[in-house]
Amino acid sequence: MISITAIIKSKHENLIEVQNMITHLVTETRKETACIRYDLHTTDNIFIIWEEWKDQTGLDIHNNQPYLVDFITKSETLLSAPVQVYKTAQIL
């Protein structure tokens, strides 16, 4: 299993638009066969996605999905910082 944490920081004036885009991303991603978990959390203008994937092949397929590529392209000017993505390993 592969765990990913993505941190997305919206500009305050784009908060609703970014939230709608992320909601669409989450909805579509949860349909993917290799997706075990794709949970969305938020605080202020920060969105955190906690992901779990069955395997690297499934994650690779996800990373090339049109809705993810579209989100990355369209959100670039709406965010206050680049998206931070961390591939992590559980230690406890």
C-alpha cells in the first residue's frame, strides 16, 4: 500500500472555486479501482488530501487521469503556493 499526503493552499479570494475543484477531484478519484482512501480535510484556506493506493501502478494511472491533470493546470493561478505532495510510509 502507498500513502500520499497532498497539501493545497488556496488564495483566500479563490477559496470556493478551489474547494469546488477539489471536491470534483475527490469524487472522481474515489471511483478508481486502486484507490483505497482519498479523504479531504480543511482548515482556513488549506486543503489536505490523505490518500492510500493499492500499488504504484494504480497511483501512476491516477497521476495521468484527465481530471487530475485538469485540476493541476487550472488551479495553478488560484493557489497561494505550489501543491505539496508527500509519499509517506507508516511507522506505527
